[in-house]
Amino acid sequence: MTKQELKQRVYEAIDRRGDAIVGIGERIRSHPELGFKEMKTAAMVTETLRGLGLAPRNGLALTGVRADVAGGQGPGPTFALLGELDALVVAGHPLADAETGAAHACGHNAQVAGLLGAAMGLMDAGVPQHLTGRVVFFAVPAEEYGDIAWRVEQARAGKLEFLGGKPELLRLGHFDDVDLAMMIHTTPRAEDGKAGVPTSNNGCVVKTVRYVGRAAHAGGAPHMGVNALYAAQIGLAAINAIRETFRDEDTIRVHPIITHGGSQVNVIPADVRIETYVRGRSVEAILDANVKVDRALRAGALALGAKVEIETLPGYLPMTCDPTMAGMFKENAVVMLGAENFGQVGHRTGSTDMGDLSHVMPVLHPYMGGARGTGHAADFEIVDTSLAYIAPAKALAAMVIDLLADGARGAREVLATARPPMTREKYLGFQRGLARREVYEG
Ligand SMILES: [Zn+2]
Ligand SMILES: [Zn+2]
């Protein structure tokens, strides 16, 4: 059977499962869960994969779920399809979880629907018997790097080392036998087209900062205190002052938040906490900006005679999409959606832990539409369930056929030219080397 015939069979199978796939996407959308806590979503993934006759393993990096299918044409490369399980806290989102504030304002619910839809289509159409190598359906936790205090606690308790899902899965060896990987991210941006591939994404380091001052009666004896909030304020002002030193081409993003600003209003704040990322297009640019940010943060402590504790955590590495895989995706997307609906996305200034995977294997991270509003904002919503849930299922399944049918010629072609910059060991060593903690007494 030709690749084209296989794709046709899969597309029809996915269409027959259309209601179920949309149902999955919508169910997850209204039950958002934060990273590493996606218990209900993971249980639903496990159950769905079992229903397809697969034997998923779960609890990987706390909540990840992975099911493997061997091709019937003998051993060969292993290609993983990924879907991210997590939501994030967005104030005021209409579908936010009442308890946690979590909302699917990044559209990861669509990723899981697409992943499971691809699995349904491939299994229903009997595609695996035509494949060489292995397909992995992998629902992965915690792409959104938030809820940091809780994650740091889990790390202290030995339950995590890295605080993002894919780095942690890499550490645990769950990608050791994977040769190539792909996921599709939803986009609400009309200018991305209905489908498009970015050339690259920013990477980042993550920082937690704590200013320690001295509490005192805010009315009776403020002169006895050291105001940690004012120290933090000067630190933030200093960060804003260094922005003009960032080069446009490095696409630096520094966006701090105060997570704790004082104990109560009649006490001079003695403990103020900040979180931030330092993002950039290259590792060198991130590290250069990071040095400046640390210096700016110290300035606040110096001005007030406070202390600042700066913890730098490994974040995500910049991402590069594999051009051969991008070409295959584009061909399928153009057939499915029309050439006029395919967008060239260019460099994106958000970060993703697909960047980490892209350092050790060829990956593809296209965007597909179906959403409206602003990513990570209260107005983000899925408006076209066919484009958001069904089309990615087809595009993922088509890539499986392109890469692993015909003796896995496609995958071998990708692997022959891809030059990921790091080995897995080097990656882990590099990320560990970024972690540092500094205490500065102003
Ligand atoms: Zn996001
Ligand atoms: Zn996302």
C-alpha cells in the first residue's frame, strides 16, 4: 500500500472517531490541571490508549503516559508523538478550575486530543503492520514552567530533579530509545496560518529571588526595619534600566513577578519573593542577560542594606525544528488545508521544553489554528474544534506514515542529516551546570 493510500485510510478512520476526539479535547478543556499534577487527564489518556489495545505505562515523571507500538515490518527508528497534559494559572479565565486557577489558556488540551486521535486513526486503520520501527504515543507533563515553589519542594523531597516535564523525562531515560519526536501546538494567531512551522524558539533560565529585610512596626518604628519590598522594587527598576542593553537579535525577555510582597500591612516587609525567566534566542545571549539581571537584583539589596538570595534554575533550551521533518509536515498541511493557509512562522520568543529535546534529537513543533484570543490570557478559547482537534490528529498520523512506512525511509533520511548539538549525557550535564544559588548581603 502506498503512503498516500495509508494516509487516506487513516484520515477516514480519524473522521469516523471525530466526535470522540472532539469530546476528549473539550473534556480536558473544562478539567484543567497544573503541571506534574495532571492526574485526571493522565488517567483519561491511559484509559483511551488501553481501549485501543495498547499497554501504556504511566506515572512517568509523576504523570506522563507512554504507549509503544512496534511496526510489523521489523525493527527501525522510534518516532514519538507527544501531547502536553498541563494547563496554567490565568486569572479571570472563564474555564479556570475554581480551586487551582488552572486554565487551558495555551491549548494543550488540543494536543492531547490530537495525540489520542492520531493513535485511534493509526490503530483503527491497521497502519502499524505497514511500518518499520516503532511509534510511541507519549502524553507528557508540565511544559508550562510555573507553580515553581511547589516544584522546588518536590525536588527537595527527591520526587523531581528538573522542574519541566521533558527535561525530567530525559533525565529519567524515557527518551533514551526515541530517535525523533513531534508535537503540534495550537495557535490563536491568525498570522501563523492554519498551520505553520517556526524556525526556532527562545530558550530560558528560571530564577527565584528572595529579598530579606528586617520586620518592624510600620507606624511606630519604621526606622528599625529594612524594607525588603523597596529593595525588590529597586531590583526590578534596575532590570528595566538594563533592557536597552539587550540586542534586538537576541530577543531577550525578562518578565518578573512578585509572588510574595509582605506579611501584613502594618509590618515593614522583611520577606519578598520574585520569580522570573530570562529568555533569549541563544544560550550565550541568555547567559549574558542573566549576568546583568543578577547584577540588577543585587542593586536593590545594596541600596537598602537588605539581603538577596538569587536561585537560578535550568529552564528550557532554545528550539530548532528539523527542516526535513518540517518539509514533510508542510506537504501534508498544504494538501489538507491549502497552500494559502500555511504560514512561515519564523522565530518565536516563547520557550518550550521541545527545545531541550531538539538538542538531543530531531524534532518538529508546528502550530495549528482553531483557537482565538491571546495565549496565556483569559480570552483564549478553542473556536474551531475540527481545526484544533481533528486536523492535528491527521497531521501527526500522516507524519508517522511519512517517517516509518516504506521501510522507514523518511525517518532514515531525517536521521542521516540531523545534527543535534548535544548527547543526552552532555545535555544533562549542561542543564545541571546552570543551577546556582547566590546570597548577596547589601
Ligand atoms: Zn504556554
Ligand atoms: Zn503551550
